[in-house]
Amino acid sequence: MREKGSMTMKKLTLYLIMLLMLAMPGVVYAGEMTLEDCIQTGLDNNLTLKQSKSKVVESQDRLRATRSSYLPNFSFDATYIRTEPISEFTVPGSSEPVKIGSENNYQYRTRLTQLIKSFGRVENAIAIASDGVDLARLDESKFTNDLVLQIKNDFYGVLLAGSLLDLAKTQEASVTRHLEVARQKYEAGTAAKFDVTRSEVSLASAQEDTILAGNAVDLSKAGFLNTMGISISTDISLKAPEMTCRWEGTEDECFLLAQKHRPELLIAQKNIDMARLTVNLEKSQLHPNLALDTSYTWANQTALSQPSQWNAAVNLNVPIYDGGKTPSRSSAAEQLLCQAELGRLDLERLVRLDIKQAVLNIHAAEKRIATAEKNLVQADEALKIGEVRYESGLGTIIELNDVQISYTQAGVSYATAVFALQKAIAQLEYAVGLNIEEINKASGTKIPDAACPPVK
């Protein structure tokens, strides 16, 4: 009975553990994941991106705090003072002494202050804080753009590794058939022992290629899962997207789009705007400041004081000389503005280079696909002919091995070219800050309906 109870508890514990695993986010992903699913998963799980979002909220709070400088400030004070002894005097003709003060003193005061005019000081500070919010959002966009590119590259890397594994398995199966044919011919006395030995060597090599290709798949998946922020032991299946054959447009069109959408360029421009505002802010430190200060005080009445009083004042503060601090800080701010402008010019050159490299890679990949596809068709035909020639005794095992190797190499070249195109398109999307559909639409290019043929 105890053994049965123990087994029941073990089963129940195992069942609960399985339920917990299913309930944990990021552990089980049912069905095939599309590229969009992977991107969304990576964005949801990335901790650095969450930090960027938190920085946006922080900058918004700082903006509200800066804007509060133009809002009224209201305060209330309450004071109790016990005083002993109390001075007193006697009025002629009176027997009772008159106390000058009181042992127990109470005072309540309300105060209202309102900034009337800061002559640019607060205005520039608010503008800088507002740009700080925009800058935090752009930093978030920049990191998102970086992460999406990494996810796309890893996604296509996993698909490429899977295609190469399929090719390796196909090669192993084909070489296995060749070995069977060689053995049959050897047993029938129509082939030499060399054919069998050569086929066995080819099979061992093909098996090694399959092992290496399988390991490459596991490594690429582990890296991809880490990029998405989920457990590297998670089992996922990826769905290959339709692959656009070509992109049409000009580098100048892409650069104009990048100026409006590339986060790094927008950040550089925002830094220039903030630097200009900082120059104005530093110069405004010598500007006057005008404020209203009002208060109302209630206290216990004594012989020499009234129970309540109020006052109002308008304060004008005019800085005259601060030891040269403001001119020095203004000059330093102008240098920062110059640095920001030079930084944007340098960044524009880098963005142009990114676009140039992406466009060149796209064009090269498109040419490679066209060439590799023809080569793959010819290699497939050559392999079929080689198999027929060897089985009929017209060809040699060396000839058959050669055409088999050529077919495998053609398949590898084709698969590599197809995914190189996708990575190049992802590189262009990153360089511009838009996806390929948006780039084509903005540049007036029609998206081609045809899709690249699948990897064979």
C-alpha cells in the first residue's frame, strides 16, 4: 500500500511539474513561428528594451517636473513657541501688570509664490526636457531596430542551417543508394571491389557532413533562442516566409528615407536641437527673474502684535556679474553644438555606406540566385544521367561521385544565395529604418508578385 501511495504521489508531482512548465511563459511554443512571431517574442522578452521603455517614462516625469516651474507653489506652516519668563510693565493707575508677550505662542502661515517671467530660462529648460522625451523614444527605436536586425539574421541563419542539413541528408541517402548499387554490381561480377570501397568512403564522408550540419542547426537555434530571450532548450519550428526576388530603387531615395526614419540620424538631429537650446539656456542665466510672493499669517494676539496679517510682494532679480561663469558655460555649450553637428555629418556618411553595402549585396545575391538555380537544375540532370550510366555499366564510380558532389555544392550555393538575399534586404531595412514594402512604396517601386523558388 505504501509503494502504491508513493507511486501515486510521484505521478501527481510529475503532473504538477508539467502543468507549471506549460504555464511558464517562454517555454513552449506550439506550431510554426513566423518571422513576425519571432520578432514580437524577442521584443517582448528583451530586458534592455524594457529598460529603454522605462527611460522614456523617466524622461516624461522629468518634463513634468520642469514644467512645474511655471505653476504656483502653495505652502502652509504651523509654529508653536513656549516663552518664559515674559517681560511685563505696570501702567500708572493700574494694579495689574501688562505682559509684553505670551507664554504660549501660535502662528499659522500660508504662502503662495508664482513665477511671472524668467526671460527664457525656464522656457529653454522645458524645451530641453521635451526634447529629452523625444530622445528617449528615439533611443528605444534605435535599440528596437538593432534587435530586429539581429533576430532577422538569426532567423534566416537557422533556416539556412536547416536547408543545408536537408541537403546533407539527401546526399547521404543518395550515396547510400550508390553503395547498394556498387555492392550488387560487385556481387554480380560487373564491378570491382574499388567501387564498393570508394562508395563506403563517400558514405562515411556524407555521414560526417550530416553530423556537422545537424550540429550547425543546433548551434544556430541556440543562438537564435538566446536573441529572442527564451530558454535555449525550447523546441521551436520556424516557418519560412515568402522571399521577394528583387528590390528596385536608388541609393539616393533610400538615403532621403533614412534621414526621416533611421533612428541614429534622428537622434543626431535631436542632439543638435538640444545643444542649441542648451546654448540659449546658458546665456539666459544672466537674464532677470520676475516672481510674485504672497502670504497670510494668523497668530495669537499679544499686546504688541495683531492676530493676523497678509502681505504681497513682486520680486525682480537681475544678475549682474557671476565671475564669468555664464560666458564660459555658454562657450562650452557652443562647442558641444559644433560637435553634435559634426557628429551628424559623420553619421550620414556611415548611413550612406550602410545603404551602399546593402544595395550591392542585394544585387549580388539576385545574380547568385539566378546562376545557382540554373546550376542546380543542370547538376540535378547530371546526377540522374550519372546514376543511369553507372547502373548500366557505361560510367565509373568516380564519375558518379563527382556529379553527386557537384549536385550537393550546387544546392549549397543556391540555398546560401537565397538567404543571402533575405539578409541583404534586412540590412537595407535596417539602414533605412523601414521595411522593404514601405521602402518600395515610398520610392514608387511596385513590389514584385513573384517569389523566389523554394530551396531545393
